[in-house]
Amino acid sequence: MMVGKEVKYAYSSLHTIFNRIELSTWITRNPIEIHIYDVSPAEEWLEEKIVNTMSKGLKDDKFTVDYATGVHTIGCFYRLIAHRFVPSNVKQLLYMDTDVVIMTNLEELWKEVESSQDSLFHWGIGMCSGFIILNVPRMEEIWSLAQETNMRHVVKTYNQKQPADQLIFKSVNVTYPNEVHILSEGWDMSVTLRWQKRHLPYAEKYPNVGMLHFNGGLSSKEAYFTKTGQDDWMVKFHDTWGIANYTVKLPWSWARYQSKSIIRSGMDGHLIQLHWNSTAHTDFTNTG
């Protein structure tokens, strides 16, 4: 399994990407800090934690994981230990898959979260962990509660074919529904949930859309947004889902100018701050 080396490479490759787009020279209207974390030291520790949690939830003492095959890798579980990396003053954390496009100001989302800020996590009725808000101080509870659930029931009921992180979230949601806040439909616009004709026309059925999740890729390593043809949602529904194409295709230089252009007259703006973090709050050398 080459996951550790791949994670390390992903972390280091961001230097090249950020230099290419000159991100440290971008000026924004509001202060923005980007924190980059090397999560590779947690791999062995995380795998043991996964096996321990799944074994108890599935009531399977011989449970093992094989991330060499299948759609999901151990990487999908890193969102479940984000609280061990992010600064301790972070209270709510929004996780998004790379095929999520934000369509409006996130302020509306945070208003929803504030109304149920004590919830363990916040996600849509489709129960997709590709867009989820995590209550950072309570994240360790997700692991402990998952061990007390009947994961076999969840696997059977929701056709959860692979023991990915979503099984942990779903098991907690099904067993402890009062601990989870369900977001409004506009923050749960996933292809896998809204593909049926009964959801059309989108602009009328869902007038307050904040995000679009394309659920692309599957086992393919090709970026979803490079797809072409009639199976491309941006092509089939050009007046709704297709609008995401503007954000996806926007050149970096134009995006930088767009960022600078919204600074109020007479204001200097703020340079984007980059922080490279190679360590976490947890000593992952102890896997006991």
C-alpha cells in the first residue's frame, strides 16, 4: 500500500501549485489564512483506529481493511481525525470533496449551523460525507458512538457496500438522530441524490441552492470536471448544474483579479497567508 507516500507527495506538491498561481501575492477583501497539513504520520495509527471501530460496530473480530482495491482509500477517513490537526480554537469545520462547487456565500450555511451548533455534525438528508460540517470539540465522540451502533443493519438498509468513513457517519446518524442536524436541501445538492426526474426543474424545486456536489470519479482517477459527453451533468443541465462550469474553468489569473476587484475603495485588502504544518496535536507514534 502506497497511501503514505501518496499523501506525502500531495502535501509537498502544493508548494509547486501555489507558486505557479502566485497565491501568496493574492489580495483579498477579507483576511484569508490557508493551513496545509502533512497527515501521513497518522496513517498507521488511523488504520488501527478504523479496524478497532469497525470490528466493534460490525461485531466482526476478524475485520480487516484492504485499501488497495475499491473506490475509497484510507484517505477518506482523515476527515474524521481533522480535530487532531486543526488549531484548537476551531469550533466548526466544513469538509468538502474536491468535486463540490460553492454557488453562494457561505454565510447562509453558517446561519443554519448556528441554530444547531451543539450537534455532533451537520449534513444533508442524503447522508453524504462529501459535504459535512463537523463539531470539532466533539469529533472524538463520533468514533466512540459508532462502536456502539449496529453497523450491519446500516450496511443492509443503506446498501453500504464498502466500509468507508460514510458507514461511521451513517451509523451514528441512524442510531443517534438527535445528535445530528440535517441541512436544508440547498446544501445537499448531490448528483447521487437528485438525479431522478422528479427533482426537475431544479431551479423551481430548489430555489435556494448553495452548493453542487457532482459525486464524480468513482474508481476513475480522472478529474470529474474534465469529462465530456451526455453523461456530464454540466452539459445535460447547462442552465443549472452547468453554471458550475464558470467556476471550474475560470483561469487563475482572472480569479486573482476578481478577488482584488471586490476590495472597497480606499481599503488596502489583505494578502493570503499560507501556513505549512508538518505536525499535529497528537503523537501518532503511540498506536496502543
